Amino acid sequence: MREHSLDIPAPEKWGEGLVSVPEGEVLELEVRLESVHEGILVSGTVDTTAAGVCGRCLIDITEPVEVEFQELFAYPEGEASDFDVQDDHVDLENLVRDAIVLSLPFQPVCQPDCPGLDPNTGERLTESPGEPEQSPVDSRWAALQQYTSDHGDALRAAPKTEKS
């Protein structure tokens, strides 16, 4: 068994969509290599930082990425695969890349309760002064805007007459 701590830069941008690990971002790897009958069992963790934009308000965000991984690199037996021992070495790039990319959020947010953008103005709702905008009223209902609760009170207070 061998254990290694590695700090290496990401060889290229990993991930597509709203967040990704940019090229050159440091990947902190803690790896444990164990010899087993079928090959080499690799387990470990990777810590890095992903950058992108919030899925609701489009503000720039960075978030930590911490992923655990484990894979058996088998001794070659005919058909080659990505997870084979090659010349007593294992290539961790595909394993680490897959673990990181699969852990990235599909719809990242800057904060859990991010309100997003105003559909009419496109401004961020977190930065707005908090005054609610009046939505346009259908012209067929415009006359009801003049109705107030005072009118209703006056109608209720009026004496009722009985018809015989």
C-alpha cells in the first residue's frame, strides 16, 4: 500500500454548463494505492474550486468541490480499458475528471434562497429596493381598481329595505 498527497493543476477546463473547474485550478489529491489480486485499488479524495454563474441571477460564483473516488485498475487481460494498470502505473486523470464533473451541480445558486431576476426589468431581485412593481392591468378589469374597502363598508352599513 502507498499513500500520496499531490497538488496538480487541472490540465484543461473540466465541466460544461454553468460551473466548471477552470484550466490551471489546483487539484489537491489524497490518494491511496493498494495492491489486490485483480490489480491496484485506488481510493482517495480530491479538493478543488469550481467557478461559474448562479443559475437564477447570473452572478459570478465560486464554490468548493470535494469528491471521494475509488476504482480498481485491473491488470491487462486482452481488451484494454481506461482503468488498466499500464507498465506498473495507473493514470488517474480520467478517474479524477469523471468524479469532479459528475459532482458539479446542474443548477448552481449563489445562495439557497436566491430570488433570481425580475422577469420584466431583468434586474437582480436581491439588489432591487424592494418596491413591488405594478403589473399591467387588463383593461377589462381597470374599473375595479377604483373600488376600495371604504365603498364596501358603505354598502354594508346602508339600511336594508324589505319588499313585501
